[in-house]
Amino acid sequence: MKMVKFNFSYKRKEFNIDVKECNGINQGIGLMFKKKSKPLLFNFKKPVGISIHSF
């Protein structure tokens, strides 16, 4: 996983945050067993129907 800058706007405000870019197996590993996780960016190459949830 590599760190990238992610820019977005919400309610007319601009935000810039550092996120870890996840793809492949890192998508599942990045969410499991983390208490203090960095912000994650899930980058899918094509449209997918994967559900990400926790019980």
C-alpha cells in the first residue's frame, strides 16, 4: 500500500487528506483487526459488486 493525496469537496469546502491506496488483497487486510487505521482508498479497476461490512 502506498500513501497518496486525496482531494474532495463536501458542502462547498475543499479537503486534502493523505490516504493509503488499497487494491487486490490489501482491501481485506487493510480493514481487519485494526484499532487505529489510517484512511484507506479502495481503488477498483472496473465496476464491482463487493460488499465491505463488519459484524
